[in-house]
Amino acid sequence: MSKLATINRKLYPQHLFHGPQWMVLGVNNICNLHCKMCDVGTQQLDTNFAVNLVGTHPLHMPMELFQRIADQTKKYYPNTKLGYAFTEPLVYKHLEESLAYADKLGLYTAITTNALNLRQKADMLVNGGLNKLFISLDGPEDIHNEIRGHKSSHQRALEGIEAILSKKDMTIGVFCVITEWNIGHLERFLEELKRFPLEQVGFMHSNFITQANSDAHNQLFGEHYKATTSNIDGIDFTAYNFELLEQELAAISAAKHPFPVTVHPPVFSKTELERYYLHPEQKVGKTCLDAFHNIMIKSDGSVIPAHGRCYNLNVGNVYEQELNQIWNSKEISGLRKALTKNGGLLPACTRCCSAVG
């Protein structure tokens, strides 16, 4: 973020004089895997996270709506990137046509995917002008397949990476959420990725909201920014082996890798890990930047702040307003002011990937 944008965020958050970095696109509302740490995978469909990912109709963003988004992005924010992010973009029925349209306009496109269908889509992605792939994996083969509920999802993902790289030197980042099931297997996971020229491998501590955190938040902010539990149904944080995780993260940090390896947030020691997972009422991170950087557009044209982990706050609709109006709408400006007034994070924001600093 530039110095001027930082000053803007801190002193006048109700109106941003810069555009978004990302238009996060909820291009479909279906997923082809059943991840143990995800509300969609565990069928907890009444949470904000699940509603933001799969609670909208139609199932696929119409091509007319995509074109409207792309045209207005080009018109108002030509440097803003289009991120196909939810729920599983590679099964979006207008993927090829939409990528070609964005490429014709000269817009930057990225896809976040579980890579189950990546091998089959490789030619189309390469020829369609895709700029970047973010691939979500959960560990080495046996661990990943168990977490994702698919006996060959890991193998198919790596075959997809090979297929892409055999055709184009595409920028690929791999991200892995740390869970109770892959602790102790993260080093082995890195070993099997070393054969790929990746831009980055990122380990992410779990994002979640507990019932206690949700209740405390809603007492103060529930009228405008209602929180729900998030991504805790299938996870037992007391089952995390924090001592082993501390040792493994230390070993990963000390080792040399052919690509950058990051841990977000940078929580490493046993004491810090226990605080992060067992005491979510305590802030880790200082502020949310994503509410000042991104908006997410669902398949019905409705827009929420930041991305799928944010509050299910309707800040506009692309069918009814222009993107430049939505970017500084009354509703999203109110959230930005509330975040700034409360030191950068609301109580339910403390274990979101957007909490930084």
C-alpha cells in the first residue's frame, strides 16, 4: 500500500481515493471436494462463510454479469486484478469464455483452486491468458486426500501443475492450511513440491470464529455486522500438537528451499500457537487491510466487503450500481470507519487471514 493510501485509510476511511487491488469473484456456488476444515465441506451452511460461498443463486455467475464487471473494472480501475476465488472456479461453466473476455480487455486474472480438474483445464487456462494460479493443498498425498475426502485429489492436483508448467512458465503459488491432521507432515509436503518452480509456498494458520467470539462480537456490533461461527465444526483445536508444530515450523524456517516459504500469521512458538488457537479473543494482528483493498462480487451481482470470510454485508449490487459507486458506498464506508475506530479489527476479525501487522 502506498503512503498516500495508508494516510487515506487512517485519516479518512469513509472515502477511499484509490481503487481496489482485487475484484474477488464468486463465480459459482458449488464445490467438488468435502474439506474437513471448511463449513461447506462439513455442511454447516448457516455460517457467514458458507453463505458467502454457496448461498447465492444462480449457481454460476451469468456471462452477462461477468462482462459487466470486466467492462467496469476496465473503465474505472484498469489495474485492478480479477480473482476467481469461490467456490471452485475450475467448474465454472463460463470459465473459458470469461477468461477470453478479460484477456481481450487486458485485465489481470488469477484463479484460486483445489486443482482437482486442473489437468483437464490446462490447455484452456494457458491459451486463455490466465496470469496466475493459487493452488490449495493440505499436505502430502495420504494426508491431503483424507482431509479433502477424495482418494486421488492430491495426485490429480500435482498432475495438473505438471500439465500447466509443461505448456507455460505460469506463476503458481501453493497454500496449505495448518490443521490437526497435517501437523508433523509439513516438511514432507515441502519435499514433494521441490520439483516444481513455484513462486511461493505459504502455510496458513486456520481461520475461524468460535461461538464465544461470535457472541462477544454481536453484543457490540451484531446489529450492523453480524458474526457467526466459522470453520470450527470439524476441528478440535485441543487436538493440535503444539510442541510438534513448533518444532516443525522451526525446521522449515531454518531450511533452504527452492522457493520462498511463508507462515501467515507469523506464529511459531508453542506459547504463541496456544494463544492463537485456544484464546481467539486475544488479537493476533493489528488491522484488516482487505476491507480497504478488495471487494467480493457474488453470482447474483451482490457485493460484500473483502472476500468470503468477511461479514455478509450487502454493500451494493453490480446490476444496480457502478463499481466506483459500490467501492465507496455508505455500507462499506461504515465498516471501514468501524474498523478504524476500533483499532483495525472487530472482535470477530481476530482469526481471519486479513488480520495483519
